[in-house]
Amino acid sequence: MNSSENIFPTAMGGLKMLEISNMVSAPFCGKLMASLGAEIIKVEPPKTGDPSRRRGPFPGDVPHPERSGMFLYLNTGKKSVTLDLGDHQGREILWDLTGQMDVLVHDLSPSCATELGIGQDRLAEAWPNLITAAITPYGSTGPYSEYAAN
């Protein structure tokens, strides 16, 4: 047996999930999935990363993007990739990466997801077996679907 193989099966072992998110709701979903054994790849923007990196608590009350208690709690057990989703090449990489996953979880508005090329209709056509969860404050349809909230 390879030393990297887990001899204890996990509920979500072997599941690959891509997480495009920030702050709390979708990252917490990814945290739960990671704790059950899923492989989570979190997408963060270059330079700034997830805004939760700038939220405390911090050890010794000294802010640092690699020491945010909030960020570390929500993202333990995840892998990460930095992608500029405002860039064509970044969106191409995102599309290719999405095609390798079993699950996609994001907290984007419906229009933002569509702009990035990962709108529900396109995903369903390209990968009908991909499980997608859009965690939005007011749903994915209706008059408030584009409203932002924390």
C-alpha cells in the first residue's frame, strides 16, 4: 500500500470539488466536504485572495493574510489555485478545471457566473453529470437574484 493512501474510507473520498467563493457561505460548504474526505480546490483572485484573509482574529492582533483565524478555519484541508477570472486565459483555465470536477460550488450571482462561462445552462450542456451548487443570498432567479449580501 502506498503511504499516501488512506486505509480508512471516507464518506466523500474520491470526490473532486471546485470552489469559487469568498468569505463564509460557500467556503463553509467546502470545509464540510473536505472534512468528509472530498478533494477541494479553492479558486482565489491574484494579489488579494479571499477577503476573509483580511478578517480576524489574528495571532497577537497582527493582521496577516496567511494568519487569519477566519480564513484558516474555513479553508483547512483545501487545495488552492490563483486565477484572474477577469482575464480570458483565467476563464479558459477555469473552464478546463471545471471539466475535471465532480462538483462545482460557487457564490457568484447568476450574471457573473454566465460572464465567467460557468452559467448553469452551459455547464448542464457540457457536463450533464456535474453537480453544481450556487449559493446565492436571494436565489438564482427572480427580481432579487442579482442582489449582493453577506
